[in-house]
Amino acid sequence: MKTIVRKYSAALLSIVVLAAFLLFWPQKSAQTFSTLSYQLSTMLQIIPPIFILLGLFDVWVPREIIIRLMGPGSGFKGGILGFFLGSAAAGPLYGAFPIVAVLMKKGASFTNILIFIGAWSTTKIPMFLFEMNALGYRFAVSRLIIDLVGILFIAAVMNLLIPQKEKDRLYAAAQNR
């Protein structure tokens, strides 16, 4: 029982906070449950296709290919591939984390994984096209260059600051999933 409570402590804490919120502001319950149901339905529409594609990726793409393309020795091309995969991806950021787990399981380097997450969160191709149309070419390209430099900088700094022991723990956790 203690392990279940510990494992789901964040979800349980969220339920307690929601209950307290509704206790103090019951007039907000309709809006709260409407938002909650919308978010849950959105998540249920996105997560199953991601897991299906991940299952196919896990089975069809050999580990050796990921190690060669995005592994520790992949160099510049691994970062570019991580950037383009993250930029081309669709869906919210929480959809990236199951993909990251599979990439870790397949041997992608930590830096390339950080680049992938950074690109997923900030450099979506549809957003870039919208910005070019709505805000102009100069703005869109400037933001993309700033984001690219920022992603590379943050990935490099995080790779240096996170101890190898923690990276090993993360890779081991990915192997066990």
C-alpha cells in the first residue's frame, strides 16, 4: 500500500488540491469539470496513437541504427536529427516523453535527447509557417535561430551539469519500461 501511495503521490496530491479547491469555490465546479474533461479527452486522443507508433518504432528500428544516428558518437548529425525529429513532431510536450524513453532505450545520447525535447517544445514546423505568414519572415527566422542557439546551449549545459550517475539512472529506468 505504501508503495502505491508513493508511486502515485503526485496524482493523489492533485486530487486533494482539486477537492480543496472545489470545497472553497463550489461555484467553479462546472467550469473545473468541463476543463478537466476536455483535457482528458484531448490526452486520450493523442496518447494511444503515440504508443502505437512507438511500439512499431521499437520493433522495426534496430538499436544499432539509433546508436549510429543519434548515439554518443553521432556528433553533429545526431543533434541535427534530434532537432528535425522534434520540430516535425505533432502534439503537446507530454507526447515527447514516451518517445524519449524509447530513444534512451535504443541508445540515443543524452545531449541529442535534450535537443529533441527542446525542439519539440519550441520549434514546431507548423508554428514556424504560421509565424512566417502572420508575423513575417524576419521574425520567424530570427525566433528559429534564437531557439536553435538556446536549445543547443541548454542541452550542452545540462549535459555538463547533470552527473553521470543520474544519467545512468535515467537510462536504466528507460530500459525497465
